Amino acid sequence: MVGGLVRSEDTSLASTTTRERAHLPVMSILDTIPASDRTKLRRAGKAGWSRPMLATLTDHYFSRPDWIYERKLDGERVIGVRAGRSAKLYSRSQQTLDGAYPEVVDALGLQQEEDFTVDGEVVAFDGTTTSFSRLQRRMQTKDPEQARRSGVAVYYYVFDVMHVAGYDVTGVPLRSRKRLLRALLAFADPLRFTSHRNTEGERYYEEACRKRWEGLVAKRADSTYVPVRSPDWLKFKCVNSQEFVVAGYTDPAGSRKEFGAILIGYYDGDDLRYAGKVGTGFDDRTLLDLGRRLRRLERPDSPFVDRVPGRNVHWVKPQLVCEAGFTEWTGDGRLRHPRFMGLRRDKRAREVVRERPS
């Protein structure tokens, strides 16, 4: 068990060490996948950012031998690119993240192979649990030295690969991409291989919920990598949470500073729907930073199509996206017991919709 993650039960490439595999010649690395799958390699140019594959929410949990099961991490989705001597990090919306996670940039820059694109999640830990709130202290900076001095250690859990040494490998089945990934990188902190289980999805899900993880991601073992939200990757969530658009705030009361609660919603076509008020989950640092941002975005009228009850409300341009946890949706489309988890920069406001199990 490493960093609170369960050891992989996949025994592929067990005969060589991770560091030995990472120093194999390029064609030897590609030879680690079956010959039948090498026919699916496609010649491509230099590595670069790639739109990530996204998972679909489901409430149907299962165990199937043709699926693998990974822990769902509570962090920031990051695309890692090595093109020549330099490495770069990108968000899923193609924002540059080098300043926030310089040690990850350094680690990718030390790899022997100089042409690859990988997919993963950058996380920070609170004990053995990944903490999106703790990661916020890194996400909000663009200064590498400030990031290193933050006192928040981060780790890049890599779970997929899209490009290697001039080849597009997205058409290769997932199990073989996993083999290729393990051969490609030397996994030493802050780089970590995202382990998985091959069977017992339901038992693993129960274990994840007992440990208060966010959940699991079930992936079809023969799936190709496609840059869309796909039913070949499914989210088994233990905790209800999703992104919301921030569109207003209320005045603070008592000893509270900056604001009392934020008003959040989601898009339904072109309409911004109201989902509720969030008044918990903020520390003093977040109140100060978010309060300043909200005041700069003020507008005179409500951006919601719904009538929003309450007084002392300030409306803002719907540009900021936050993550919020909650117990359930009510019958009238409101959140019950919502709590603020952090701001997100990896999703545009107009892409935020209500997540519904498929």
C-alpha cells in the first residue's frame, strides 16, 4: 500500500523493475505490448496536450472480469507532456500548470524517453486520504518557488498514456496501455503509478466507501482512449459531489468576513439553474481570496433563470467554478447540506451541467 492506495493486482511486467523498464530502448518499450496490439499504433508528430477521456457517473455497481477498477482520486486532472528536453503540465482545459507543480515537471523532465503524453491526477494528502481542499494551496499559485515553499507535498498519480516516441497509442486497448505506461516511466515520488484491481468491483467499492475515499473508476479493460465522456469509464461515487458555477453571494453575518454564502448553479442548455447556497467549508484564507474575486465580478442582475429567494444578495458574472459536496438532490432540484470543497480551474463554467447517473 503506497500513499493510501491499494497495491495493483496486475502482474504484467513483473519480471523487470520499474527503473529497468524505464530505461529500455523505445522499440523495446513498445514491444512490451502484444504484437496484435502493436498493429493499432499510429505514427504521429511530437507529443502535445490531448483532450482527456472523461468518466460517466453511474449508480449501477458491478464486478466483471473484463473491467478494471481504480481508486477515484480527489485532486486535479493533469496531462503531462514531454517534448524534447522540456516537460509541461496542462489542465483538462489546456491551462498551463507548471508553476503550481514544479517538482512534477522536474520528474517528467528526468525521464529517459523525451516524447510522450500521459494522463493522471495531481493530489495532496491529509493523512491517507486525498484532500482537494489541501491541494487548493498549490492550485492557486503560478510561482514555482512559492509552490515549493507551500508545505503541501503533491504526487502525480499517472493512469494512462496517449503518445510515446512518435506514436499515437490511443487505439491500443487499456490493459496494453497500462503495460506500456509501466515500461515508460521510472515511478519514484512524486510520480506514482495508479494501481488497479482486475476483479471484485463491488467489494472494492464497499472498501473504498468504508475508507471514506471519493469512490472508484471502473474501466473497460479493452477500451481505447477517446477524448470524450465515455460509458467505457464509469464513476462509482461514495460521496456526492460535482462542479457548480458561482453566480452570487450573500453578506456576512456576525463575525464572518467577506461573505456569508455563495449561490451556485449549473447549466441546462443556455439557462443557468439555481442549485442552492453554500455557507460551509471555507477557511479564512479561502474567504479572503474568494471574497476579493467575487467583488471584482459583480453585476447588477441575477444570471439565474430561476427566482432565488433571500435578501442581501450580490450577483456576479458566472465565471468561477467550484466543487461542492452534498448529501442529495431534493425533489425541486436543490442541494441538501452542500459544503464548499474548493475552486476548480480545469472546467469552463459553460461546461458545468447537473450530473445524472447513466
